[in-house]
Amino acid sequence: MELAHNAFKAALKAGKSQLGIWSSLVSPMVAEILGQSAFDWILFDAEHSPVDLAGLYPLLQACASGKAHAAVRPPWNDMVMVKRVLDMGAQTVLLPFVQNPAEAAAAVASTRYPPDGVRGVAVATRAGGYGRRTGYLTRAGDDVCTLVQVETAEALAQLDAIAATPDLDGVFIGPSDLAASMGYLGQPGHPEVQAAIQAAVKTILAQGRAPGILALTAADARRYLDWGYLFVACGLDIRLLVQGVDALHNEVTR
């Protein structure tokens, strides 16, 4: 049984933009629909959704029916949570609220087996084909994509050092939390926040890492791509559902 290749990681390394969708609806049906879409990647959010780690399992299975790459944001930058997410078959993890280089290094270590890291070893996992993937333990790290989230002014001040972390694949800027930490709660589009976001991409690219971000509109996504962001979540499934339902009602009742 062959090891699964992480095409998302390879694309980022090659400097190819990857368009994604953010998923918080915690539904295998939704995961299957998104996985079969034309987007390059789907982010299953376990930080700001009610899904527990066991609930991620059927989402990953459903998404696998399509070509979109499944990424997971665990609730926290915690080695135990990362271990379990990787064991269930996720190859890309986005670790939230990384504030400094030490926390970024810990994030990378949690995705690597010893002696390169601290990931716990198990052989009968979905990631390893339940023991059928020959060489999984020695080669898994090659296809694990480790992304960290910078989402405060404090972390942004250390962005260069964070992005320089060895074996880190990318840095994701969180616009909403960054805006709040800068004193603009609920205003990610504020000019000062947007200026910080635009400056951040240059720092990340200068360290050879892939910059990523979440957009709330198509216009935002296009702007971030123009600025140089490589992996851009173009919308949220919850937001798309709410907008679609409200728009339908308004159209019928106008």
C-alpha cells in the first residue's frame, strides 16, 4: 500500500497558489460536497466549531472521496492533539495562536517522529493504512505539512523569527484575531490591519515559507492573492449557507 502524497505541500513548495474553503459545519455530507468541489483544499476547523477529535474522523473519510486536500486546525498547539489528528490521516495541520519561535518549533516537533520530533509512534492507524503502508514511520514526515497561525500584534512582531523555524512549511495570518489585538475588534478590513497583513506576506516569503490567510469575500481573496499569499481560504461554509438562505428569502419576499 503506497504512502499518500501531499500534493498541497508540494504545490506550496513550488510556489503555486492553492484556493480553499473553511469548514465548520461538522457534517460528513458537507465534507464530501466540499471535497468533491474544484477547490484545492478544505480546512476542517476544530478550534471554533463543536467538533471533537473523534468527530473529525468521518469528515476526513468523506472528504477523501474528492480531490480537495484535507487540512485540520486542532483546538490548540498541543502535541497530543496533533498526534491524534495525524494518526487519523490528516497530512496538513494548522496550529493556532503561535506567539513566538519556541512555540513554532514545538509545533514542528509535534509533527515529526523521533529523533526529529516528539510525535508518538503507533502503527495501526488510518494514516499508516492500518499497518499496511510499508515505510510509513520513516517517510511520513516528508509529506506532513506544518502550518502555524500568527494572529496577534505580539506574534507579528516576531514574524521573521517564527517564519525562520526549520521544517516549517507555512505561516497563516488570522485577520480577525489580529484586528482585535490591534484594537480593531470586528474590523479586519481596517486600513491599519490590512497594511499589517500586506507587510506580513513579504516577511514570510523572504524566509522561504508559504503565506496563507482567510478571506471573507471573493474580492478579499483576489487582493490577498495579488499581494502574494499562496494558500487562501476563500470563504466559510457556514457563512455561505447563511448568505444563501438569507438571499433566497429576500428574493422571494421582496
